[in-house]
Amino acid sequence: MQLDGNKIYRIRCDKGWTQGQLAYESSCSEKTTWSAENNYKGNGVATARKIADALGVSPAQVSRYLQ
């Protein structure tokens, strides 16, 4: 599963959160939330779940599927 940084960014901004707030709410580091929003590979399913749970959405809503 690969995270979609654009989706994460849009949902985060809709909530009025900073990356720091997302990091706090998801129990991830700010580096992790930054890398997720900037589409760096290496963020796995656990990170997707943490970020999605913090944002109140499903992991599918913050990921993109590779063909």
C-alpha cells in the first residue's frame, strides 16, 4: 500500500491541522507525516492506519493503488 500525499494533505487541511498536529494525533513523527505527504516510499500499512485513524478516514482513503 502506498500513501497518497495529496489526499492526506487535503484531508489534513480540511481539518485545519498542521503536520505537527497530524503527527501528534497519529503518534507518528513529523518526519513520517512529511514523508507521507511528499509521497516518499517506505511508509507501510501501519503508518497508513495511524494516519487514517487520526484523520477519521479509512486507510483506502489515504492510499493509492499501484497497477
